[in-house]
Amino acid sequence: MSNGVVDLLVVGAGISGLGMARMAKRQGIEPLILEAGSHIGGAINSHRFETDEGRFWAELGGHTCYNSYGNLLQLLEESGQLGDLQPKRKLRYWLQTGDRLTSIPSRLNYLELLGALPRLWMSKKAERTVADYFGHIMGQRNFKQVLGPALDAVVCQPAADFPADALFRKKPRRKEIVRSYTGPEGLQFFIGGIASALEIRPDTPVIRLEKGDNHYQAVTRNGAIQAKHIALAVAPDVAAKILLESMPDLAARLQEIEMASIESHAVLVRADRVRLPPLAGIIGVDDDFYSVVSRDPVPDETYRAFTFHFRPNGRDEASRMARISEVLGVGMEAIESHVSCSNRLPALRLGHHERISWIDNALQGGSLALTGNWFSGVSIEDSLIRSNQECQRLFGAAD
């Protein structure tokens, strides 16, 4: 900071904003992060249940990281956390069809799968929806009964209209790192380490952005902050509100990007009360929930935890808890504790790449950056890839 002007002001303390700040700091830039709420980490949200045996964590948001997450691994390495990776054991996902738990292979139509491999190699994802692309490869029945619900579970919203090339983007793997991992107390543990070297002001929402001659001014409820560079690491509709007065054309394009809402409920039960086999999770087929994510990949002798990601169908908490009880096959009295939160995710549609190209062209030559999980994909690493690209655009490539 010089003469009261911040080098880089980052709005949003999710993984995109934290990553952007750490990447800038790597290049000698001093960032300041403003977060509208009190939670640091955005969609990464590890809840710690208090039990007689100690704390037991469960994920309320993002839940899996892989050895292909190169930008994340670099952040963990820089913050001294690479030795804290906790391997996740490989378990199966199951399908919930009505009141039955069934295996994925048992629901596949293998006649429809004939010729799937040649179709996979010959088909292009560009300008095709998830339903069009994967339905062609797997067959319409397989897509409806198995793959469609599975992809809904991946993005926690109806995936059929998603651009096909927004999912499963191949990334190089670091083979010396375990394939999938978490932290000692969930992914939130990593957030604490990444954020430790950064100045973060929680409960400081930005109302609007004003453009000066050689700087921006971010107006908050507590006053204004001047900055040479601004990075908005927030949802597109939030960014649109902030930019509405200063950059109305850009705000209008941001408002075109849809958002989806989900309600996430995590429950804690004693291991001996649940008869379900150890599993990675459950995929809901025409159910109230998109998915159930289990804590079983990081096992515990005493407790198990399950996080249900519910569709926004208007059900109240009591009816959702009743459905959780049915799926787990336990009485309500067996649920020792529970917690819920609301999450929002981008709902990408065909034409998204053209929209992002327009946005990128509008940003060229300026000192405003936009980052988040709504550019080329919705994963943690996709968010950090965007943050890295924007950091290089603003400050040049790192040595």
C-alpha cells in the first residue's frame, strides 16, 4: 500500500479470491481481501461436530481434491501444508431409486452401451449440451437412469443443459501425490493455512465500484478503499451489482449468467446405528436430493456423517430430515446432530464461452479482474486456473 492506495483489493474470500491474493503476493504485490460475510472459504465449508470423543468433521460444500489440482497443490506447498494431505480411500457411489439402494452397473442397459467407445473417441463436446453429448455416447435410457442423475450430483443442479465441455476437463497429475485427499479436519483446514499470510476483513461487503483517474474506489458500509487493481472473486450476479454504475455494459453481460441454489444438510450418526455399507456417496434418481456425500472415505470407528444436497423444491427442514432418516434407514433419534446451509453455484449454458470471451475482451488493458468458478468449470482447480490467468494478466508471469 502506498499513499493509502492498496496494490490489489480482492473482493471475496472464497478459494478463488484467496488464490488470487496468494498468487499476487508471490509476485511482490500486497493484497487486501474484503469478505461480505464471516465465513472464509466460500463453497469450501467443513463443519466440525462436537462429540464426547472430540470434533468430527463433515463437508457442507466442496468435498474432493485430486492430484491434478496443480494450482491448489502449489498453494498448499507454499503454505507448508503439503505434508498434511489425508488420503481418501476409494469407495463406490450408489443410486437411490425410490426406497431402494442399487449399484450403478445394475441400472445400465448394456445393449445401449455397444459402440460407446468409438462414439466417445469420435464425438466432439464443443457446442453440445451434456444431455446431447453424453446421451449420444451412452444411450438415452442410460443417460436418464444413470449418467444424467450422476452428472446432476456432480454439479448439484440439473446438468442436462450444461455445456458438455465444462465438465471433466483433463488436467496433468502430480503422480507423487495421492490421487484424492482432504485435510486433517476437512478442506477447511487448508483454507486456514492459505489465508494465514493474508490480510482479510470479514463482514465488509462492497456496495459499488467507482473509477478514478489511476485507481478504483470500492465503497463499503464502513467507508471507501482506493486500490490500483481490483479482483472481484464473487458470483456473477454479485459482481454485476457492484459494477452496475461504473461499468453497466459489463454488468449486463454478467447478469446473463444464471445461478442455482441448493440446501445442504449434514447429519452425524454413530457408526453402529447405520447398516449402509461404507460408500463414497449416493446419487438421487428423481429424488428430493441430488446427492449424498459420505465421510466414509476418511473412516472413523465411532461416527459416520452424511451430507445431503437437496433440490430447491420448497421442502421444509422437517420433511428433509425425514427423507434423510428414510435413506439412512435410521430413526430420527439416531441422528445425534445436524447442520444445514445454503449454497449457490453457476448454472452454465451453451454460449457461455462466447459470453466469457466478450467479458475477457472488456477487461483487456484494464486493472479490473474477474475470477470464480463460473468461467471454464466449477471445480476448485478450475477456479484457481482462472485466478492464475487473471493474476498473470494484471501483473505479468511469475519468474
